[in-house]
Amino acid sequence: MREYALTFIIAVAVTHLLTPFVRRAAIAFGATPPVRDRDVHTEPIPRLGGVAMYGGFAAALLISAQLPHLQEVFLGPTWRGLLMAGGVITVVGIVDDRWGMDPISKLAGQIAAAGILVWQGVQLLWLPLPNTTLILGQELGTVLSVLLIVVTINAVNFADGLDGLAAGIVAISAFAFFAYYYVVAVDKGFDRQSYPAMIAIILAGVCVGFLLHNFNPARVFMGDTGSMLIGLLLASITITVTGQFDANASREFNAGGLVVFLPIMLPLLVLALPLADLVLAVVRRTLAGKSPFAPDKKHLHHRLLELGHSHARAVLLMYLWAAIIAFASVSLSVFNAPYMVLAVTTLVAICAVGLITLPRLRRRRTRARAAEAGVTDDHTSSVNPG
């Protein structure tokens, strides 16, 4: 655990220290686009924060390779593949943040980065299904792995709509993955020093280090450079955690094998709100006769702002929902107390719903008081006419 703590601190510190330099470089480089109609900020803010995030990730990864208890993690080629794939997706993001890229070109860059990861061993070997396990061949495993990586990259990219939103949600997901794997490793006797746990704690550190500059009011944005990078890292954890389990032993775990399903489910669960927002946006624009890629101001975070929440409070509410979903899923998979977990989760979720509706309730109370005051004034004027 000490090695993980040190790796986390390195990722936080390097990312945090690099970000101001990257911000100044982004301004000089011209990566400060004008404010668009759908943006919620009012002044141009530089992008390319993802370059600092890649620097923090690379530094933490290379330094952790020198730690005695983590050296075994670096025996295979996977970590090199992640460095190369991260470099490719960072370059694609820089081009997009500075000059813009059409969707097809950006998708090609994402597929190239995903292909590098798969080539270096980050590949789904099997999938858990109800009452059975699907063993994947080389071709099907490659296709599904690339698809999962690309979908995760774009889901995180889509979540990057408010200051600190994507970094915070991915940090929560990374912490949940780390807690999940570490608890299962202790319980089942797995090696606690492993690739997925190491990448999860590095990803959490990178997001926290950048979030110190990115939370509202943001001084710099991660841009597509950062959102695609952390999506790539999150997908790599998903795939490699799945590979830690024996496909034929999935029924040995508690909660009906949920512990084995969780690596595939967790990114989708944590990103459930952005993914639902994405689907609703496509349906909404298509029904309106517009392109699915046409921008608008009807996303979930826009609606939270319309309800009366401040920018920061809207982000914190989405953090809360991500945490509820992530840690409820982890708790259900590793603890034999499902009813207690569901009861606590339901209670917290009810409180979260109350927090979301609080501004509307306050407005109704204010209008009711104003109406009551108006009635009182009218009554007083009729009794005492002049």
C-alpha cells in the first residue's frame, strides 16, 4: 500500500506542477478558442491541460517502475503500450484542441491508440454472461477490446461539459476500481501489486492534480487532449481487471458472481449519466430534424443550471451520483450484506434527489411568500383606503 500511496502522490504533484506551464504554453500556442453559444463559461479559457495530465501519468508510471514491490508489474509489454497509446491520443487531442478535427479523423486516431493497447496485450479474453462465460477468440477479443476503449474515450469526452466534471467523475471511478481490486485481492489471495491497481491509482492522482486547477472557476481546461487520455486509461483498467480473474472460477464469488461482472459494468455505471445524456441528445436532435452532432444547451448539466444550481454545486451533485453508483456497485460485489448496501444507497440517493430539487422548492416558497404578502397588502389597502 505504501508504494501505491507514493505513486498517487507523484501523479498528483507532477500533474499539479506542470499544469501552470502547460496553461501558459496553450495561450502562446493559440489553444484558447472563443466562447461558443453552448458553453457555460463567459471568457475564453486555454485548453491542452491534458498535456500536463500525460506528463503526470508518465512520470508516476516510470518512477513506480523503480519501486521494489512494483517491479514485477513491469515485466510485460503492457506498460509500454499504454505509454505509446497515451502519447498517440495526446497528440490527436493537441491537434483537435488547437486546429479542430473532423469526427472521422478523430475516430481514426482513437482507433489507432486502442489498436496499440490491444497489440501490447490489453485485450479482453472472456466475457461474463448469466450462468455462463463466453471465451473470446483472438479476432473477436480484438474487435470488442477496441470497441470498448473507443466507447469509453468518447463517453468521458462527452462528460467534459462543466469545470472539473470529467476529472472528478473519472477520479471517483479510478478510486472505486482501486478499492474494488485491492479488497478482492486481499480476500481471494491475489497479488496486491498489479497492473490494474497501479494504473487506477495513477489515474486518480492525475485527475486530482489537474482538478486543483480545473474546478470552478477553471483556469485551464483539459480539452480533448485530457478527456480522451483519461478515457483511454479508464478503459485499460476495465480490460486488465477482467483478465485478473479465472473465467472458469467466476461462480465462486459472492453476490452471484457480481465481482466478476463489475470490471465491465463499472465504467458504464459511473458514466451512466453522461451516457444517458448522450443518448437523449441524439434522440432529441434527430426528432428535431437536426444532426446528432449539432450542439445545443439542453444537456443534463445545462438543466441543473436552469434549476438554479450554481456551477460548482451542479458539478458536486454529479460527483455525488457517480460516487453513489460506483461505491454501491463495489460494495455489492465484495461484501455479503446486499440488503444493508441497498438500504444505505437508497437513503443517500433520496437525499441526492432532495438536493437536486432544493432550488425549485426554494423558488416556490419565495413565490408563495410574495403572493401571501401581496394578498395582505391588498387586504390592508381595502380596509384602510388612504
